Amino acid sequence: MWESESEAHGGRRDHGVSSLDHDNHDGLKTDGFERRDQSWYVSSDIPSDLLVKVEGVSFHLHKYPLLSRSGKMNRIIYESSLEMEPSLVELDDIPGGPEAFELAAKFCYGIAVDLTASNISGLRCAAEYLDMTEDLEEGNLIFKTEAFLSYVVLSSWRDSIVVLKSCESLSPWAENLQIVRRCSESIAWKACANPRGIRWAYTGKPIKASSSPKWNNNGGDSKESSPSRSQQPVPPDWWFEDVSILRIDHFVRVVTAIKVKGMRFELIGASIMHYASKWLPGLTREGPAAMASEEPWNQGGGGLNLIVAGPANKDDLPSFQIREQRMVIESLISIIPPQKDCVSCSFLLRLLRLANMLKVAPALVTELEKRVGMQLEQSSLPDLLIPSFHKSETLYDVDLVQRLVEHFLVQEQMESSSPGQELGYETNPRSGSLNAKIKVARLLDSYLTEVSRDRNLSLTKFQVLAEALPESARTCDDGLYRAVDSYLKAHPTLTEHERKRLCRVMDCQKLSIDACMHAAQNERLPLRVVVQVLFSEQVKISNAIASSSLKESVESHYQPMISTRRQLLESTPQSFQEGWATAKKDINTLKFELESMKAKYLKLQSDMDNLQTQFEKMSSSSATTKPSKQSSSSPWTSGWKKLSKLTKMTSEAHEIGGPMSMMPSAEQATIRPRRWRNSIS
């Protein structure tokens, strides 16, 4: 059993406490030390002949007890023997300060000293500083403290944590004496041990003198644990809270040791996120994000409201806190496991937000951006809205999102070519790469809709980000249309050329019926884009009507040739009759849908006629103003005539009852509509 209460080492023990006794062979009788203000005095009949000052605290001692056990004091007193005040010694650089020197002085006088997890590291470093070795006396302070560390502290989970925490003020002595390394490996070994050997009643609680984790190497129950507690399953994250009290450099040492011992990468990532949430107050996002209206075509919808915990600007933080948080962020980035899903994308983006605000090293920021690109499809819009902390005209860091999308595309390409060997990371081959691109496309459309409300966002940045993904990533361009309409609303001073350039980022043929109906009535869109939307919708409706008519003709051609309904019912089994009834319902439903499509088609045809009339009026007025430059037939007029001719032929064909697809192939080739963009450009 690994417990600091073990009685194997003798002496008085009280949870990690050892009574350190030393026989007094110097003939100096003392009843102990007593303190008066900032001075310590030895209770003895012999007056003191040595004054030691440690960080403003005075110790009135005797030379011989210290000379016999401290090599450093021996050298100091010997070298200062010819000076005016040989009895004054200043030790301001002793590790552990006045507390450690007090315990070392008591040991020299033979006074019992209680060794605990809280004072052992300072006393061990002070003993090394004072050179209290076995050469001067057998069983000196270095030997005693080293034995307590090896046999008591390192066998206890709690004591290892407490000692490692106390080493924060003992650098570099604790590092040179391997205290930090030994405690880190002890903690790592226990964290990776079989959870059945842990008494769960003591883990996951604040570290106190009476609540040390107990260990049982054989997995058996101890006398202090009830059967119900021993059977309680131990969660895999039981050690997170205890190691999170450590300073960042010691936490890195522990996590590194845990990695070497083979801990699962998802647990290591979870411990890193737990530590970051505790030491980086600006990392946690408070409050839900208030999204805009859910109506997809609401022109007056608001933006996304974010409430981020912590200061919004690094100028609100003290300089020492900026340095500490920057060091924490850089250290955490360096120890994140290379596997893809060890930490969440939301955590990486919030860490990236803080890294940009605190100006973390560019190489580490680039590394963090690559990590985000590995799992960009898992991110959300609130985490992606990262403000521009540096000198920039835009409210949000659009360039950063552009880089994240580029890293995502590079990652996708490398996974498709050589799965599992991209950018030096260990990842599993991604299945469903197209689904990941679709998710990123939706996220990017929402991001564009949000940032488009910024009047300082240039058209070039909007266009580059909108065209960053390939066309196959979007099956529907409704999200892009929403972003374009939002940009047009926030930038009313755009020229006609800029509006046309902006609208090129979306494909009118990928818009839904609702989006097309909204675009047909949108006054902010260029007239040419409106015509393209109407034409593409008319082609869709014509194809739908033609396919429906073809289906009806095929069904009528292959109907059973039975004269009466009674003969049909008598000659067919019951199962076929039920199927035929269901088929008739489906046919009636299709007919109703066909009538609805025809009504929409007629409405669109009416809108086309109105547009053609308005355009002819505009053309006639321009011809009256500039007759010399007006030709008899312009490309726009010929385009409208072709479109009108196509409309009339399509309507006549439907009135006759024959679908366009049933015409001869030569006639289909004659009246097949060309793309509107080619006919008017």
C-alpha cells in the first residue's frame, strides 16, 4: 500500500510527517528556540556568539553546532575570522528562506524537527546549500531529507503533488536535485495505474492534510474504505483536478511523463482543456449567443451577440498577467497531442483568440491554426468570430478565417492522397470528405453573412473568402445569397460594376424556389442577375412540367387493356387492388402538383412579359436620345426575343398536350434554351 502514514521508517508519523531527531553531542543544553519580533533566540545559559540574518530575520546562534554539521558555515566563518565582526553572517540567497534555515538550525542543535510534505523540499534544498553532508557527520540533514523524499513522499499521491507544488519557489535548486523530475514521474506513474487500486473516496477533492489519495496495489479494500465505496467505479479523469493546481512548467513535466507512460491521448487532451479553463479566465465563453431571426430572408435581422469572459483587450490586463498567460498558452500549445480529436475545435479556436490577443509567438500561432484546420468542420460560428486585435479596419479577423479554410483544404487534399501522413500529424483516414466540405461551406456562409454587416469589409476580401471552397462543397447557394444580400444592404454605395462582381460568387441555378422568389423582388440586385434568376427558375419549372407530362403519358400507355372497372376488380387479386388504390392516390397527388407548377409557370411568364415591356420602353427611350449609336437590333433585344419565342413555344406545346421531351430530336435541338449568361453577354 502506497501511503505516507506508513510506520516502516520509525519515529512519530502524522500523514507524511516524520519526527527528525538528532542527538546533541556538543554539550550545549537548550530547551528550544523562541521568537521575539523578527529574531530567534536559543534558550541556553551560554550567550550566543553567531548572528545569522536571512531575509530580514535574525538568528542568534552558537558557532560550534553549525560548524560541526554545515560545510558552508564552516567556510564562511573561517574566511571572515579576521574581520571586525566575525559573528555576523548574511544568508539571503538560501533556498527555502528563514523557514528552511530555522529547521536546519534546530537540527544542528539536536531539536526534533517534523518533516512534512510542505517543508521537505525547502529543507532538502537548504541542506544542500549549507553543505550538510555525511563527510561532516553520519546521518546528516541531506541523508535524512533524501530518505524521507524517497521512501515517504514518492509513495504518496498527495505528498507528491504537495512537494511538486512547493518546488515553485525553489528553482533552480529543486531542478538540480531532481526533486521535480522524481515527483513528476511518481505522479505520472500513479495517474496511469489501474483505477481499481484507487480509493475513490479520497480523489477529486481539495488537497488537505486529512484527504490524501490512498492506493492499493493489489486492488483490495483497506480497513478505512467501505464496500460500497470500494465498488464505486473511478472516472478516468480523477487526477485532473489535482494536477491542475501545479504551475505551468511543472504541469508540462507531468503531462510529458504521462505521455511517455502511454496514457490515452483523449485523456491527455481533456486534462489540458481542464487546466486551461482554470488558468486562462478569458478562455471560457459566458452566456448563449443571441442569433439573428430564424426567418431566412428577414432583411432586418440582427447580428450575433457574443459575450466573452475576461478582458476584451490585452491593454486591460496587467503586464505580469499578460506574460503569465502568454507563457501558459505557449506551453499548452506545445504539449497538445498530435492526434486529431484529442481536444475540441471550440477549445482550439478560443485558445487561438487569446493567442492573437496576447501576441503569442507566430510559429505557435501557425501551429494552432493548422490544428484548427484539421477539424474545422466541428467548429461553430460564435467561436469563429474572432475580433481583429491588431491594426485592422475590419471588426473581425477575416484573414485568419481565410487561412483556416486554406489549412482545411490542404488537409483534405493530403488526406485524399496519403491518408494518415499529413502535416506530420497522426490521424485516421477521413471518411466522408464531401460531408466535411459541406459542413464547412455552411459555416462559411453563416460567417460571411455575419461579417458582411461590417462596412469596412472590402469587396475583395468578401469575394476571396466566398470563393475559397470548390463548387462541389455547396449543393445549394441560398447561404451565399443571404450573405450577398446582407453585404449589399450594408454597402449601399456600391457601383453597378461592383454589384455584378459581387453576385458572381453565387450560382443562380443553385438557388431554391424561396430564394428565387425573394431575389425576383430584391431591388438591391442588378437587373441582369434578376433576369438570370427568373430564367433559371423558368427552365426548372419547364423541366419539371415536361417530366411530369412524360410520366403521365407513360402510365397511360401501359395501363391494362380491360374494358370495365368491374372486370378489372374481378380479375385481380386483393393485394393488387390495394396497390392500385394507392397508385391512384399518388397519381391524383401528382396531378395536383402539376397544376400548381403550371400556375407558378404562368405567373413567371407574366413577370417575364412585364420585364420585356419595361426593357423595350427603356431601349426605345435610349434610341430616341442617341439615334446615331443605336443599331437596329441589339444583343439585349435579340436575347429578349429568343426568350419570348421560347416561352411561347413552350406554352403552345403544353396547351396541345405533348411534352417537349416527346418531340423529335431535331426539334429539341432547335428550341433547346441556351444559358442566359451566354445569350446576353
